[in-house]
Amino acid sequence: MSANTDAVTPVDTRALWGEAMAAARLREASFTTLSGDELQAVYGPADVELDSERDLGWPGQFPFTRGVHASMYRGRLWTMRQFAGFGTARQTNERFKFLLDHGQTGLSVAFDFPTLMGYDSDDAIAAGEVGQVGVAIASLADMETLMDGIPMGEVSTSMTINGPASILLAFYIAAAQKQGVDPSAIRGTLQNDILKEYQAQHAWLVAPEPALRMITDMMAWCSAHAPQWNTISISGYHIREAGSTAAQELAFTLANGMEYVRRGVAAGLDVDAFAPRLSFFFDSHLDFFEEIAKFRAARRIWARKMRYEFGASDPRSWMCRFHTQTAGVSLTAQQPENNIVRTAFEALAAVLGGTQSLHTNSMDETLALPTEKSVKIALRTQQIIAEETEVPHVADPLAGSYFVEAQTARLEAEAEATFAEIESRGGVVPCIEAGYFQREIHRSAYAYQRAVEAGEKRVVGINCYTEEEPDGPPIEVHRIDPRVGEEQTDGLAALRARRDDAAVGRALDAVREACRGTDNLLERFVQAAHAYCPLGEISAVLREEFGHFKEPQIL
Amino acid sequence: MSSAADIVERLKAGERAAVARLISWAENGDPRFGGALGALFERVGRGRRTGITGPPGAGKSTLTNEFTGLSRAAGRTVGILAVDPSSPFSGGALLGDRIRMEERTSDSGVFIRSMASRGSHGGLARAAIDACDVMDAFGFEELLVETVGVGQAEFDVMEAVDTVVVVLCPGAGDGIQAMKAGLLEVADVLVVNKADVAGAERLLTDLEDAVSLRRRAEGAWEPPVVACAAGRGEGVTGVWEAVERHRAWLAVDGHLEARRARLRLAQVRGAVAEGLDGRLWRSGGLDERARALLAAGETPYDVAAELLSAVSAGSVEPEEVSGS
Amino acid sequence: MTERKIRVLVGKPGLDGHDRGAKTVATVLRDHGMEVIYTGLHQTPEMIAEVAAQEDVDVVGLSILSGAHMALFPRVKSELAARGMGEVLLVGGGIIPPEDAEALEAQGYARLFGPGSPTEEIAEWIEARMSERLAGEGGRA
């Protein structure tokens, strides 16, 4: 001890570090975030301005930076929810049962494009697309088949649909009722985030204003009749996948969330009656620390906005609960097995960021729908994090990291600046109509593509460590039976033949009347579902009554 | 590779791809174009030509689409030329105006052509006139030319039409800006779009004042100022009626003939300028002489004067452009 | 106005709304000096072919991520042919399994660029094919 007397003399290690850095030879690389923002070589106390009680709190406590539950994953692990759906309702039903048998704890339905756009499987515009990227659900009959043998009062189901979301929820409610399950017992989440459809994903049915009315009708109906149903999953995922930066994903998504809250309040609902049923859906990309910071910032911003701006008093209204999916855009068709590794890092970031549920992508998704084997590996990836890494034992383990806290604060500040920008342009809907979000996302996507092609951003298998591709498909490809379209068309024809046309006519008239008046639209959709009105016929009434939305020109 | 005679026959037979190809020839300065247009010229002159211009975001495409709807409802066919600026950096262009008029794609009574400005002096106006002539020869009854009013080249496009509609809206470029940009000088009809937005009333008054203050010759046309909300389809009929009134004015006292004479002169000037430009410079002769004189230490203006007098004296014998 | 420019239609047939790739490629081609007509989303093969004809394009580029590629490329090709546009270069991209891409290329429907293809490669391929073609036509079409 006495030999080490130097240790008591104060030494300015920061200055010494600075000298050493100035003299150091650095690698030829761009030291930036995935979004291209410059990073410091190291972060220290001077980079963080943190009042831990005010800015972090404790898990389960305002402002929830450290997580929405006090016990976090010691109480319950995140829900491992793999998005699935393809072909017919019967085939997807079988895949659901397979996943439930393998330990999956919730269902997640992917729909095909005709369903997502509100067209019946036998519509001419649906040719070639029926059952291709998800399941085709054209009526209550298909929904009954989809949920056949699955107890709807026990399982929690997530449905990824937006434009015609209310109609699909009506099919789900009606199918539950047919199983003898009351709407008050159904649990699950509807994506139902129409704002990001105009911004990024582009599957809308009608113009923004009537679409928002359908959503407030649903919020009103569900808070009265289906209180366990999460009405909107406000989604940054598609915004990110369309090319935004992490900061844009965060800001646009929360701006959309606030818009839904404003609409609910304007429709006369008590904010605490519907806000607890709003949840979020984020992307988890490869920039490990930026992603973790993004999740933490999302919780903090939402809690502050809901409490201080919207005056919510129920703590559940303050909580930003979210589902996460690993980044589909980060996967490469080249050397596809590498995607397992990418997905694992992204999944770990989501868990470190405190997600409530998680979908891990399969390695073959850039080529086609995943095979059963690759879906299983993706699920196993989550199970390895949960069971082997010992990560879930400690809540928000990165809190206090100079770097992570600095990133969290930066993302929050950028989000605030974006909210102000949206406000100055008249709000979310005028920004959609003017193409503001779409243009911003395109710019980021383009900048990223240029950075990859210039070699500034490195992607293994794309611009470094490339290999000659082996002949033939490197991995097995999951194919949809081309007869799916025929089967669906035949099913619809049979349905149209056996249903009560007069009842269908009355139900559609009631929908039309509700469009023109103030009747709750979801209520009318449930009645139409029971009359076996197909999705396309109900959507056609909405398009006629509400008019369509033309994509703004942004290029 | 088709000949001029070929394409003329196909156009006369009602083939729309022939219209498209002829417009490409006009754009590219293809030497076959002159002959083809000559063979069709007796069919030119029946179409009514309306230009729609204004600052970016004023709603030109939406208004053009609405005009198209009105014309179609009246049973008239429509040919549309949508001009967008080329990138000054790459020379390329992103032409996205069609998105606003998407539902017209499946209407066989409507033809839409996008044209990039290609940043050439005067050439754009000539190409726009040519394109209108081609659509006119095919038999389209209403010819609509839409262009953003940002630069001189785009401005000159309005040479191609009989009636110029200038679209403004509150916020995106106010009345003063429009006056500075010279938009008021070319306007036959002034439109305040997005009339439901704050500031529209003020813009309307400003424009009315500006129009009434302008000195005009006896019997000259006084541009009406009309309000509409094209996005909602409101007031568009009123705008179209103003266009019709201008046409009625054109129809008397030789006004239309005067306009068309101006248009033909612009076309000739464009063709001559481009032809000379190509012959003098691209064939290389003048270029070399200029370089040599500059290298010998002469000032740019001395060199220019020397070359001009050489051209006037006929001592420059430009080579024929190959293929013409 | 005397320079021959390569004109390209970039469009999204079918119902899928993932336009990131289409918009990026459209912008890259513009940066390569091409004139790009962007038709936007949810186009039918008939609409795409009709626009291609009216715009007299040299190239049609389609982006398909909906799995409907085997149905859509042949339909676009035949609609183009029906409008006298059989010579147009058809290129595509999206989520297309390699053996489907090979089948479509072998049958002459289109040149397909898989996921991860540099956009520069697409631009250069078009430039190379067009310069061959224009040389064959004595510099003009």
C-alpha cells in the first residue's frame, strides 16, 4: 500500500486520456450511430445531466424510464409472440396450434394484402396475392376457422391490421360470441394504427378523418364492452422499416399516439377510460445502445406527456407498454444464416430495453415466408435470452451508463423538436396530407442506402466479407400453395350462396347509415359480421361513404 | 426504328403510342420530328390550350385533374402535358404529377405526358408547343399544360397555350411574391386555391388590387380573380367558367390569331436557336476557333465579336449534323 | 432539348405498400440522369402498361414484396406488348425467392435484382443495356 503513493496525488485522467486519444491511430471507419450521428469515443459524467429521481425513477414508477413493472422480468417474462399467418384460415390455425404446443404464449395474426386493403379474396385486384404474405380472412366464417379449437376466452391474440381493423375486430368478437365467449373476456391487441399507414406502410381504406372516427368509435365501444382489449398498437415498426432513423421512429410514433389521445378526448371520452388500452410497437434494429435508449426514452416521454399535458391520473395511462419486433430490414438475403445472429442482438436490445413482448424474425424472411424450422430457431433465440443469459434477472441494467443516459436524453430532445415541427405544420393529419412524414422517411432511407453503397456503413455479406453465392436456393423456401386463391374464392362463393341476402342488405344499410350519422360503427360491424357480410362488401360501403385517400406526391 | 411517315400513319389510325413516340422525338430534337409534324399540321389547331402554373404546392395538379373531370363530364377528350424541373446536378428528373391524376390512367379519353424541363434555354417552350401540336393532331379537344412557375424555362412553357391560369394559395408564396415572380403578367385567370385556409381572403383582395392597378391597353383582357378549394372540388366550376370567358374574348377581334402567331414564332425561334446551337457548337468548328483565340490571349468579348462577324459573313461552314 | 434521356417508369403493382425500395431506386436513377416517372402505389398491370405507353419509357421497373411476382410480371409484360411496348426493358426487385427470379429471367419476363443489390448496379445495368440499344439504333429511338 505505502509503495503506491502516487494514487493519492490528484491526476486529471480526462486530460491524459485526451492527449492519448489525440496521439492514437484510429481505424478507418465511421464512428457514427446507425442513423449517421457522430458518437464520442467515450462518455463521462459531464455528458449526462440527470436527476435520477425525476428522470429515471424506479421500475414501475413514474416516469417509467426503468420499465413499466416493479418486478420486471422476475414477475413475468416478456410474451414471446411470433407473427404468423399464411394461406387459408385452416393452414394458419394449424400453425397456431404448432406454436402454442412449442411454448409460444400468445397468438399473432398476419393477414394477406387483400384483407389488409379491405378486398375480398375473389376481387380482381387480389389476383396472385390471396394468402401470400398472411392469412386471407374474408368473413366471419374464415375467422371461425382460424380460431377453431383455440379457446378465445383464454388466449391473447394480436391482429396486425389497420385500414379495416374495426371490421376484423368485429369478426373476432362475433367468432368469440359463437364460441360462447363474451367480449368482456377477450384479450389481445389490434394494430389499428391508421396514421402510420399514411406515413409509412400504405394500407389504408379511407381518408384520415373518417378513419380516425372509426378508431374513436372503437375506443368507446371497447371501453364499455371489451375492457381487456388493447385498441391501438401505435407502431413505429413500419416507420423504421420504411427507412426512418431511430429518432424519427420514436418521435413520429409518439406524435401519432398523442393524436389518438387528442381524438379520444375530443370525442368526449375520459382520457383514463381509454389510454390504458393504448400500447406501442417498436422496431429493434442493430444499433444496440441507441435502441435501448430509444425504448427508455419512449417510456419517459409518454409518461410525462400523458400526465402533464393530457392530465391523465391513472398510472396505467402513463405507461408506454410496447411490443417489439427485430428489424426485418437488417436481414440480408446473402449468407442468410447470419440473420440468426443479427436477430439475437436485436432481441437482446429489446429485452434490455424492457419490452413487454417480442417477435424475433426468421433468417429466411428476405426470401419468402419463413419455414417452420427457421421460425423455431427464432423462437429459441428468445428462449436462450430468457433462460441462459441471466439477463432478465435485473431491471433496466444499463441505467446510469453515461453513454446510454446521454443517448436517452438526446433522443428525447430530438423527439421534442420534432413534435414542435409537426405542430408548426398544423398537426399530424395536415402533415400526412402534405407528405411531410413520407418525405422525411424517404430522405433517411435514401441517405442510408447511399451510406451503405459508399461503404460508410458496413453490412456483412453486402459490402464486406462477401462470398460467391452458392448455386440454387441456399435454404429451403416456404411456398404458398397456389390453390389457396381458388380455395378462398370457392369458399366465398359458397358463403354468398348460403347466407341470408336480406339480412346482409339490412346490415350493410345499417353500416351506411352509421357512416352518415353518429351510430357506433363497430357495433354495426359486429351485426354485419353475424350476418356473414364479407369484408369487401363492408369496405365498399365505407369507401363509397367516406371517399378515398390519394397518396401525396413526395418525390 | 420507325420513319416519320410510319408514325404519322399510326397516329392517324388512332394509336396512342404514336402520340407518345412523337412527343419523345420533339423532346429529343429528333430530326424526324419536323417532317412528321409537317404531315400532320393540317390537323393542328382545333384543340383548346390552357396552361396551369403557379408556385410549388399551390395545387396545380389537383386543379388540372379537376379541369379534366369537368371536360370529361362534358364529353370532351383531354391531353395533358405535365412539366417538372430537371435536376440541375444530374440532369435527371423525378416526374410524379401523375399520382394526383391516377384515376385518369384508365380513361381512354385522357392522355397524360410528363416532361422534364431539361434546363435548356427556350428549348422547353418549343418542345411544349410541339407536344401540344401532336396531341392536337391526334384529336384531343382540351389541352392542359401544367408547370411549376419557378424559373424562366418553366415560365416560357406558357407560350404554348391560349389561356394561362395562375394558381396561388395562402402561405405558399403570397401575392407580393407572385408579382415579383412576374406571374401576374402572364395570367389570364388568377386563382386563389385553398380558399378555406386562413389568409385566402387577404390574398384575394391583394390580387384584385394588383390587377385593378395595372395599366392596360384599351380593350385588353382584365384577368379575373377567382377563389376555389380544388382539393374538395369546391369552386372549380367557377374557375373553368373564367377560362371559358377568356376563350370567348380570344374568339373575337383576332385575339386568338395574335396569340397563335406569337406561339408559332416562339416555335420557329426555338427550332432555329437549337439548330444553330447544334450546328455551330456541336460540330466543333466554332468551339475550336474560340479556344484558339482565347489561348492566343484575346478577351472573351473580342473572341465573341470575331466569331459573330465570321458567322454573319458566312465564313463559318458548319457541318451537317449527322443523320439529318 | 436535344439530348436523348433514358426514361424509366418506377411503379408498384398489386396491393403491397412497401415503397422504400421503389422510391430509393427512383431517386438513384434520377441521380444517374434518367427521367423517372413514379406512378405510386397499388397499380394494376393495365395501369402500368398504359402509363408506360403514354410516357414512351425505355424501362419499366417494378417492386413487388407481396409474393404476387409470378402473377404480376407476366401480366405486365403482356399488357406492354398489347400496347406495342414489347421492347421495353422490364426490371424488378422485392422479396422474390431465387428460383422464381431465375424462372422469370429464363422466360424473358424481366431482369431481377435481389434484396441487397446495390442500387448503383441497377442504374449501371440500365445504362449499359440502353447504350447498346441506342448504338444499334444509330443513336436514337
